[in-house]
Amino acid sequence: MKYEKMTLKTFKIHWILLVILFIGLPGLCQAQDNPVKNSIFSLDLNQGENDGKLSVVVEIFILMTVLTLAPAILVMVTSFTRIVIVLSILRQALGTQQTPPNQIIIGLALFLTLFIMAPVWENINENALQPYMQKTISQEQAFDKAIQPLRTFMVKQTREKDIAMLIQISKTERPKNINDVPTTILIPAFIISELKTAFQMGFLLYIPFLILDMVISSILLSMGMMMLPPVMISLPFKLMLFVLADGWHLIAGSMIKSFG
């Protein structure tokens, strides 16, 4: 019985190999006869008339690299970091566990980021992207003009203390003004400042809900209900307080105005 199973298994393997060879052999022979015309992918390294310009392959490679790093760029140089942290702390303060879910929080943070950064994107599109697409400026000029609006936005939200710390650690020559600060120093300083601002806003949001939890817990202890979780009783009151105060309107408006 064991010998029959092994024979059947060996027969199946041989049959699969024969099918593969039967299908692939004619195409392989034809490709060997005419390798250039039948190749699916071909890479032409001769630039011809486009000397001095990037080939299509290099441009596609650069585009794919930028698309891969797009989420990190969105987090680093925009208002996304502050908004998503504040919304996450708000959810923990309400005690609603996974409500609203992560998709809703990230989506709301993303669209608020697009709203806040709209003037910056318009500036980049008008002064950098469109002239580059029309081939009136070079790639270096387009990059310099695109980075300036982002630098202006980050400078307004970055503390001088964070910039000074990174300059001191990197042992970089002290810049004469804020425009001389390298972008490699400005971006991490901006992220550190955003984290501090987000935690400050989150702390202020947490206080009223923490006070409500303490009041509910004290009332339950005074009534002798020590086995009843205070969170179960305080959650409806926190939700009612948040809805009556129109919390989403206030929080969204405060975060947008904080970028001034």
C-alpha cells in the first residue's frame, strides 16, 4: 500500500514536470531565435537624443520611492501628528475603548490635515509643481520652491528651544536666522514640538473626564457599591457631557485654530 502511494505521488510529479516543459519549451526556443522582439521587459540604457535627462526607468524608481515614503512625510511635516494624538487621548479619556475605531480617528485626522495644509499645498502647486510640469524650472528649483512653504509652516509651530538643542547636539554652526536652519534639523525639532503641544492639549481634555470619574467613584463608595465598576456608571455621564458641550465641534475648532 505504501509503495502504491509513493508510485502515485512520483507519477504526479513527473506529469507536472512534463506539462511545464511542454508549455514552456516552444516559447523558450522562440525567444532564443528572436530574443529582442519577444522579450516582455526590455531596458534600453542608450539615452540617444535625451542626453543629460533622466531615463523613464529612473523617474519611475524615484516616483515609487516617494510614494513609499509618502505616509512618513505626511506625519513628519504636517499637522497630522498633533491631531491624531489628541483624538487618541480623547478616546481614552471618554473610556469608550475602541469607539470611535482607529479608521475613523485616522480618517478624521487626515481630512483635518488636508484642510489645515490646503494653503501650503496650493502654494506648492502654484510655485513649484505647475512650473516644473510646464518645464519652466529645473528639478532643483522646483524642490527649493516646494520646501519653502513647508518650512514656513513648520517654523511657526516649532519652539526655538528644540531647534537649539538639535543644533547643539549636531555641532552645527549657529545660524544667523531661522531661514539658515537646515531642514534636517527643522523637521525633528518640529516633530518634538508637535508631540509636546499634543500632550498638553490631551492633558487639558483629560481633566474634566477624570474629575467626573472621581465623583462617580466617591458616590459609589459612599453608597457601599464597591463591587460595581465606576467606569460602567461614569461612561454614560461622560458621553452626555461631551454631547451637550458639542465636544467634537469644540475640539476640531480648537485644533484648527491652534495652527493659527
